Amino acid sequence: MDTDLLVVFQEVARRGSFTGAAEALGYTQSAVSRQISVLEGRLGAALFDRLPRGVRLTEEGRCLLPHASAITERLRTARGDLRALRDLAAGRLRVGAFATADAALVPQAMAAFRAAHPRVSVSLSDGLTRHHAERLAAGELDLAIVTADTEEDFEGLRLRHLLDDPMLVAVHPGHRLAGLEEVRLAELADEDWIAGRSRPEDTLISATPHRAFRPQITYVVGEWIAKQGMVAAGLGVTLIPSLAAGAARPDIVLVPLHPDDAPVRRVYTATPAGVTAPPALTAFLGFLDDAVTRLRERTARATRRT
């Protein structure tokens, strides 16, 4: 049923007159009369008694009135809710990201987004890229920050390149390489390495263009904060993604690798393919881009620190 007919019906009931309702709605009297006749025809009931002076609700009209009021009020509420979503005055955004993206990039984008749109609820799930891909496909996340060697790794998802994430070498401040602007892998061949796995091919170093480089992994440590602690104690060197450079502890030094040697992760935003993006997601992407710009500036400062 056309809800506009119910709006006309309520106005006629309120005014007790086709003419009064027409003036209030900006219609002609004949248009109001015609719409009431259409509504009566669809319902199979007379809604008004036509009197010499105005009209009066019939018993059927009095029965319909509260239902019509409820329907039109729900519709007004629904339109308001939709407008709030479009205006980012309501809604939700469910974000997933891997650990080093959570070190600075994603929290800063979230903080800026929340300051601009405080009524949008934003949640963050930390975890591995493959888990986020599964949750995106299941409709449990709206957006994930993921890493991928190729875009073909994520069938059914829409990928948008966000940034390249080169690795930096973390060394003790007293290390012989701490004052250099960049280092070659060959200069690190005899170092004690701290890594998350015992096999080099299972670590971040596996992405280096020099496949033959196999560091001596002396300490296997999973958490990147613990890796920094061991570097600060002078026990070895490790790789730290540039994404996390701004959150590195102050008692270690980050040295860029030569571009020909540096392992680089490609970082993307991932969203479900073929799914309409909520307004909050579209807006959040802009805040992510701004956070990437600020991240690059912090990384440059962190690598200059001695």
C-alpha cells in the first residue's frame, strides 16, 4: 500500500475536511478526494462519511487511524535512521588488522575518525591476515588491513593498496652499524639474529630479494616487543616493520636496509567484493590514508634517531 495515501488519510481525519487537508498538503481538493477514494477501494471500506460541512470518520476509519499513525511514524523513524547513517550520526564499523598495523596506523586512524564521528561505533579485531579474510567472507568484518604477495591471494575480496611496508634493522645504540644511513644484508651476515621462527624462510627476512641470505637465528622470540628488549640488551639484531617504527622503544636504533636488500610487505585494505560499503567504511578509508602519511613522517624521524 502507498504510504502517501495513509498520510492524506491522517490529514483529512485531523482537519475534518478534504479542503483543509488539501491546503495543508499543498494538493487540490479533488486530488485529496481521489486519493481517499483509492484508499477506500483498496481496503474495501468507507473511511469517511461525507457530510454537508466536512467529513467524519466512520467506524472503519476510526479503526484504521491508529494503524496508519503507527505505520507513518515507523516510516519517519526509518528515514531518520537512514539519514543518520548517511550523515555518520549513527552506525557501526568493524575493523580487523594484523599486529604491527595495530601498533600505530590503525589506532591513529580510529582516533581521528571517532573525533570526527563520535556517534559511529568502531570495533577492532586483532589477528592474522588469513583469519580476517575468513571473517570478511562471513560478514563478520566490514574492513581488514591485510598483507599479500599478490592480489590473487584473496579471492572474493576487494583489495585496495594502502602502502608498502619495508623492514628496518633494529640494533643496539652501541652497535657498529647504528650510525649508518642504511646497511646491506652482507654486513649483517655474522650477526646473532632474533626472529619469530627458527627457519629463515618462515620469517620476515624471507621476503628479501636476496634469497641466498640465511641469517644465523640465535634467539627465537614470537613477540615483537620482546625482540626489541633483546636488541636493547645487546643480544642481537632483528627486523622491525616500518609500520611499527613509530612505536619502537627509545633505547634501540632503527637502520634502513638498502633498497636492493630490504624485504617489503605490501599492505592492503580488504572489503567483501560485491557488497555495498556502509557510509562509515567509505569515510574511514580517508582517515587511513591520512594516517599513512603521518606514519611515513614518523618512520623517517625514527630512523634518524640515534
